Amino acid sequence: MVPSLQASPPQNKPKLLDEVRDVIRRKHFSIRTEQTYVDWVRRFILFHNKRHPREMAETEITAFLTHLARDGRVAASTQNQALSALLFLYKEVLKQDIGWLQGVERAKRPSRLPVVLTRDEVHKIFAHMHGTYRLMAGLLYGSGLRLMECVRLRVKDVDFGYLCITVCEGKGAKDRRTMLPVNLAKPLERHLQKVKAQHEEDLEAGFGSVFLPDAIARKNPAAAKHWIWQYVFPSSRLCTDPRSSVAVKQRHHINETMRDASRAPPKARTIRDYARTGTLAVRSSLPQLTQAPLIARRMAFQMQ
């Protein structure tokens, strides 16, 4: 008599928000995208009295977006962000036909003129910045780095020999190379000497590891404590990776809010209060700087 195979016990089906997280991580989205999408899905469910999204369709989504615009008074970009999260939920997680979602209208983002500070305003801003934040602002202004590209820099990305910086997985998950201003080379070297001393103290205390991208941690576990993989601008505190199943304290990069850098005297706050850190970055508003490295080397960083 052939023995019958015992059926494996049914596994508990993961919760909806856990399914959203799993799909996002499988697609290698950033942790910020994961947190944002999960938050919008949760708010959508709570708005409709905890109904399951499978029971809802275009009418409920439109009502939620209308609530955001009318009662929440959110910006058009925020409303479109919520819609993108719901589109991802129905298309990628629930695997539903989203043909009916084509009728959901996206909010139109108004055209805004870019804020470009004058040279005098830039000098006044740098005059009220000191230490690490002044160095970071110098890289935003002189190297054309975006804010998150700056805080995520690792030691291996800085080449003092060629005076260049390699941006890994920038916008659109693309790599690129940009210049390192001559005026920042020595200050950055001194800064890295302090960071290395801190890293050596962490190693002596049994820590010293850092988050590694993709599968590098599995292929080369020792790389997490190597100096070249450390962040150029590390955090002052140790923390655990929220995506990791192992609670290991690591030193992540510095917080990108740069709150300490904004604590300037009242007179300094009158310099275009609506300007942000992105104003210092060389972006599409100044395409000639990214297309002409020799000119940029002379003109993009004139702090001294």
C-alpha cells in the first residue's frame, strides 16, 4: 500500500500591509517609498472604516482623493503621491485589472519658477554655517549633489587623486561622476580623518558595521566593517536597520533634515525664506555647469 502524503499545514496569509512591503522590497524600492506607500494605504483603509481594498473601486478612491484636497488641503504633488500608492496597491499587490482607475483624475501641478540665489546670498548663507553642515552645503553647491546623494556618500566614492566624486544609485538608480571642488579637498580630508577615528573606536567597542547595498553583506560579510564602505557623513548615534531581521547596531548616515544648519540669526533668515537645500544644488536650472566641467571647476564654487 502506497503511503499517502501528508498535506503541509496551511500557512497564515500575510496581512495586506505586509504584502505591500514584500512587493516593494522585491522591486528594490527605497525604504522611504516603502514607508510612504504603506502609510497611504493605511490611511485609505481607515478613511473607509477599515474596509478591504478588494471591496472598493474608483468611487472610493475618488472620495479619498477629494477628502485630501478639500479637507486636508494638501498640495497637488501630495495628492498624486497618494494616487500612485493606491495604483501600486491595486496593480502590483492585489493584481486587479485597473482599467477603471483610468477615470481617476490626477491633480495638475502648477508651474513654479526655480529659486536661484544670488552670489551674495550664497556667501551670507555659508557665513552662518559651520563644521559638517557647511561642508555638506559646499558639496551641494560646488559638486551639484542632491541632498540624499550627499548624505549617502561613502568613503570609496571620493577620489582625491582625480578630484571627483562617484554618485552611486542616484536619481533613477543611475551612477554618475561629478567634480570635487579644489577648495573642499583639504577640509574633506580632515573631516574623514575624524570619521576614521570614530570608526576605529566603534570597532574597539564591538560595533563599526554599516548597511551594505544589495547582496554584498551576504557575499562578503566582513565588508560591513571595512573603512571604504563607511559613510562620509555618519550619524552621531548607533541604530538598527528596520529592514533587517537581525538587530545589529550600526552607524547610519547623518539625518538629512540639516536642522542645526538652519539655526541662523534672525537677519540671516530674511534671505529668501522659501529657499531650500536644493537651491544650492547644481541642477537642470544650470545645465551649462554639468556640461562644462572645466568651466564648473572655476565658477561653481567661489566661496573664497
